[in-house]
Amino acid sequence: MKKLLGVLFSVMLLIAVAGNAKANTITITDAITTASEVDHWFITLSDETDISINVLAYEYSGTDFFNNGPGNDRLDSMIYLFSDAGIQVGYNDDLYSVASRSDGSVSGLDSYTLINDLAAGDYMLAIGDFYLSPNEAWNGINTGSHSTGSYMLTLTDSDDALSLTGTSDPVPEPATMLLLGAGLLGLVGVRKRFVK
Ligand SMILES: [Ca+2]
Ligand SMILES: [Ca+2]
Ligand SMILES: [Ca+2]
Ligand SMILES: [Ca+2]
């Protein structure tokens, strides 16, 4: 069921993206809700582009699906970007730069990376709590003792080449997802390519 909800959420995202095809910034709010959770976001680039990945996480409670109020919202994010061949093309734990704070980040324990001239193709972004190893990120299971919390993810590309094509993430409140169904098969296809 969790997988199905994830796919349904993917369809919602596709509709959201399709409604604004020229946008080159995508913002998502979600959460890491259990110690082992790693969120996977599937990205397609239609052309070579520069892409920034900006996470607002630590003590973030702006859109909190799970009632982790301030003081409990302790996701210390780590991010990895993989190609669909499993090659790591991007990574960050913490960044305290002006760019990383453009989303309102205060602590700097959240994550930011800018990848220049990334080739067209399919990619997977993994988000989890410190310390998330590359293998944990790729496999989607974070072992060890970990915090939970909500996050806001902002993806920006310089060439209008970026689209979000799906997620592995379960959706906490599926109440608005009933009218969706077209495109499900295509999304399953996208996801299967990442399941080796
Ligand atoms: Ca999640
Ligand atoms: Ca971090
Ligand atoms: Ca940030
Ligand atoms: Ca870990």
C-alpha cells in the first residue's frame, strides 16, 4: 500500500509539474518519519543543465505532516544524487553558504549542492538523516540511530530542463488522490529502472 500511495503521489506531482511546464523551480514539502526512512525523488533532465538542490530541514516545521513541532523537528539532512546507472553525481551533508540559506535555513545543518553541466537523463535524489552512507542512500534504508523531521526541498535548474517524475515516498494523507490513474503505468516503468 505504501508503494501504491507513493505512485499515486507521483501522479499528483506530474500533474502539478505539467500545469507549469516552463517552471524551472520545484518545491516539495515532506518528512522523514522513521529512523530508517530515506526518501527517493526521481528526476528527469531533458537537456544538459545546472541544477541546485536546496534542503530546509533542521528545526523546520513550516509544513509539518507529522506533528513534530518545533523542538522535535531534528532532521539533519544528507542528500545524494545518483544517475539511473547508480553513479553518484552529487552529494552534500551541511552547507552554510548564502545560497544554502536562500530557503530560510538557519542552522546550516541542512543540505545544498549545485551541480554544473549535468547531462540529460534520469536521476534519483535520496534524502535521509545524518549519517547516511552512499549505500544506504541508494538502497533507501538508513541504518543506525537517526532523528526524524520535516523538510522543504527546492530544485532549481537553469535551462527549464528539470521535471520530477516520481517518488518512493509514502503519502501520509491520501485523501485527495482519487481522481488519478492515468500515467500510473508510465511511472511504474520509471521506478522499475531504479530497482536493480
Ligand atoms: Ca518521507
Ligand atoms: Ca546535514
Ligand atoms: Ca537550505
Ligand atoms: Ca545511517
